[in-house]
Amino acid sequence: MPGPLGRIATMEEDLNAYVTVVAESARRAAARAEREIAAAGHRSPLHGQPQSAPISWMYAPEAFGASGEDGFASGGRR
């Protein structure tokens, strides 16, 4: 299994970095993005790129400069 899902499959047991991996949903989203890109080009620089959030962002957002309920850094741009 190549790509990001393959790396997660081979390393997750040791790293325990994800709460939930939604592989089938990710594969469907990737196939849909590939069709959209082939038909009309990229909608944005990240269109079709896999996304994930480390556990630490969910449990310690302040460590990444986020504060408050909205998750934005105080004094930062919105």
C-alpha cells in the first residue's frame, strides 16, 4: 500500500499518532479529487492533498500557538 496510508499502516503501531484512520473514506476522497483535477484542474494548492492532524493538536492546541475556543492564535490573523 503506497503513499500516506501505507506509511500510517506500517508505522502507526509504533507511533500511536492517530486516534482514527479513515482509510476507505480517504481513498474515495482521493479518487474524487483526481477526477475533479483531471476535469477542471486544481481548485487550490492543497486540492487533492491528504490531510491529517496529530493527536497533540487536539489535546494541546496551545502548544501550537492556538488559544480560545476557536483554535486561533491570540493576536493572529483570521
